[in-house]
Amino acid sequence: MVQILRSRLLRVALGLATPILANAELAITGADRDVESNVRAFVSLADEPCDAEQWLIRRRYRSLEEEAREALEPFGFYDPVISSELSFGETCWKATIAIEQGEPVRYRNVRLLIDGAAAQDSVFQDLESSHALIPGAVLRHSDYDRIKRALQVRAADRGYVEARFIENRLDVWPEEHAADVTLHFDGGPRYRIGEIRIEQAFLDPAIVEGYLDLETGNLFDSKDLVQAHRDLADSGYFGEVQVLADTDSAANGEVPVRIALQPGTRIEYTVGVGASTDMGPRFRVGFRNNRLNSRGHRIITDLGASQVIQGLSAEYRIPLRDPRHEWFSFTGAVIRQETDTFDDDAQRLGLRWTEAASDTWLRTLSIDASNESFVIGEDVDTSRFIVPGIAYDQKISDQDVFPTHGHRLGAEVRGTDEAIGSSTSYIQATVWARWIRSFGTGNRVLARLNAGTTTSKDFNELPPSIRFFAGGDQSVRGYGYESLGPKDSDGNVIGGHNLLVASLEYDRHLRGNFYGAVFVDAGNAFDDTDFDPEVGAGLGIKWRSPLGPVRLYLGYPITADDRSARVHLQLGAEL
């Protein structure tokens, strides 16, 4: 006998217990865990409390075995042996169901046919080779429903507006413990992106278009719309973003796209406080004008103060042809630093041009003018520099706030010469790398590398901002901020020509948004080849806050004479 089945909706219990009063019991034996869960969720008797009328309990019980039988069918068991008992105590009822699942129904003939342009589309070819409807496998109605949905979702995502099933059948032969599947799917033609209509009246249209990779005539792919939405939302210009494919108006092989934008907050103020062993108490105030004019110019200012560093910085940013990856900016800063190793007063002005060097790399050309008065060791001096430079930066991650997989790479070369008005000549190269990977459940590994080298005509003329130091929150934890490096004859740390610092950290999820961490850092600043790394290690705890990770570490200076632990507080992105 052939039984043609409609897809059954599984009533699967999702961890929500059926409200049964104390002592009510529905015992199920002989079934797999998933089957038992579905039986328990499917039978109506399980909904009845202890104080239900006996006549109602008995009526529910009469359908118990049939309901249990229906609950087994989605798992391929069409010929089970089921027995049950019902009893009443003084205060409640008790029912038992004994199940012998029997031989399951298995897939016998599976025909998956894809016609139209979808037949040559890689996403459908991957589905054909990876679905679970394999001859000999146990029938699961959920597998059948899943591949049907997958075909429909892929078609919608890839612009197959006319896609339809020519035939979709699941035929079960219980007597033969066999099932035949026929899925004949016609994708029809793949549509292209039609007219792109942008609805906004507060920015130059060229700025908005610069955030879009969408072009009329491109093959439709919902991923492109998702990326357009993400880029527009991340721009800082818009408070509400809608990127919609109007499939109801699709015609002549094209799907119109509507983009509706509402302005976001124009003026933003930020206030922040914090503390760490390195910096002491910290206070920060920020001001940002996200949309100075219709051409999308921005002003960004930041005022910060701690026991170690006080400064005011400002940037005027002008977006260019591709505002996601290309802009021109004017920068300025006044910074005062007073550490255990040096004092430094600096004033800086700069010009920067940032552009996409490739799909993933950003390139920045810069020129900075600076004036610095500093005291370091026995040197007291004022230096003036005009420094051109070039830098490359790449960031790839699965998410910004708390990545589980990603990396950041960068390199910079900068230098100057006395011939262009600088106090002395030098060339400096730096590289940096950060790497994050996850494995298993709740495990992350983080690695970090910083390296640099400087060639100078007169090292004593270089201010602290150009010299290399190690130690602190972002360097070798367990040691004070910029407390490591070459020393003068009096034992004062004066910084070095070179830098090499590496770090390895392991994170483990604890509970909720909290993670534990263990780490080891090693490195130092040095001259020539006299590299003598210092090592720090310790423990930490991380809070995955909505605004980014907050990290608190206790670091121990393993190779130092003084083994006193230091607290390190870090806020912000890990890449």
C-alpha cells in the first residue's frame, strides 16, 4: 500500500515543561531521546494536571497510543509496538507508555532534479551534494522539509523570482519500510538588479552611492543587499536604513531595489572614565559632528586626561570617491606625557590620505609636523620634525565587538631628513599583527606581535614618541607603562632603536558574558643585537559588554627582580 504523506509539523518540546502539578507522571520507556521528547510534547494527556476530572483523564488516555504512534512517524518509525497503562492514586494520576520503535523506514529512491539557471548555480550544486536524503538513511521528515526550504530560500536569495516546485513528494511504504522522495525544482531564469531608487534628501547623492557596490544589471544576490545595508548603517550618517528588493514589481528579468534613509544623530558627545595601574584614573570627553555639511565632512575631537597622559586631538575628515575606504583628513594634537622614564610636551599637525590598496588593505599616506620638548635621562632637548610616511592596515573578522575568528595586520615606514627642516635624520619601520581563533565551545586563542626598528643620525635628538619602549597594558603585562628598554649610565630607561614583543592568551567562557583568561607576554626594546626579553604572565577576566570587551588582568613580572603583581585594565576592541 502506498501512503502519500503531507509534511507533519513536529511538536517538539523546547525545554518548556508542560504545566503538570506535583506527582503527575507520564513515564515513557523504550524510545530514543528525541523520539521520547516528541511523544511527550505530542500526547494531550501530558497537559492535564493532577486535579483534572477522572473522566477527562480517561478520555485523553484513550487517544494516548494513537498520538504516540503519530509522534514516532516523523522519525521514520511507522510500525512501532506501543502499550500503555493508566492508574489513579489518592491525589494524582500516573500513565506509562512502553514503546518498541521497530524497524525504521529508510530512504529508497531519492530524485532531486533542478532545472533552469539554478542547475548551473554553485549554491544549488552544493546543496545537491550535501543533503541528508541518502538512500539507506533513516527517514526524517525534518530532513525532507529542510531541503525543501533550502531550495526556496536559495532561490529567493539569488534572484530566482519565478522558482517553483514542479513536483515534491514523500511516498512512504510502511510494509516495505521504504520511502521514495521526488523533488523536482525549476528555478527559472535568474533575475538581475533593476532600478536602484534612493530616498533621502540630506546628503549629496554621490556620498550615498559611494557606499554601494550595487549596480543595475548585476546578477541579483541578497548578500549584496545585506552588505549595502551594513555599509550604510556603519557610515555614521544614517539613523534608519532600509534596503529592500521589490520582488512584487519584478519584470523583464529585473528586480527593483529601494533604499530609504533617515538622518542619524548629527552631534554626539561621549564621556568616559576608567582606571589602571599604568595610567591611574582616566577621564575622556569626545565631540563629534557626523555631518558637518551635505558633502559628509566630519569633525572629531577628543580630550583625555590621566596621571600619565593629558591631551587634546582633533580631526577634520573629508570623504572621497569611496567614503568607506577613502578619505582625506587634517589632524592636530597637543599632548603632555609624564612617566617614570620621561617627560614630553608635543604639538603636532598632520595631513592624511587614506585609500583602499586592495579589497582588504587600507593604505595611508601622511605627513606630520611636530614640535616636542622632552626630558629623558640626562637629555633635555627640543626637536622639530617634518615626517612623511606610508602605512598599510588590514582587518578581517567575523564581528567587531567580540570576534571569534579574525586578524589584524599592519606595517608603517616613516622618516625624515635634516635637509627638509628636521632636527635630525631617521628612518623607522614598524609591523604589528593580532590573531584570534576559536575552537570547541567557549574557547579562544589570541596572539599578538609588535616589532620595529629605527636608523638615526643622532639618537639623542629623537623624542620619546619616536623611541621604542616596552611594558604596560598593550605590551608586556606585569611591568609598568613603557618601563622597559635600554638604560643610560645612571639606570634611567631611555628607549631603544628596536622593539620586539609577543603575546599569547587563552580565553575560556565561564558564565553569561564572562570569560576567564591566562596569558604570557615576552619582549623588550633594545639597541643593536642585545635583545634581552622580559617575560610577564598572569590571569584575567573579561566582560563581554554591549559596547565592547572590558578586560581586567593581573600580571606578574616573571623575569624581574621585583615580582610584585600589577593590575591592567583594557577597554575596547581586541583587533
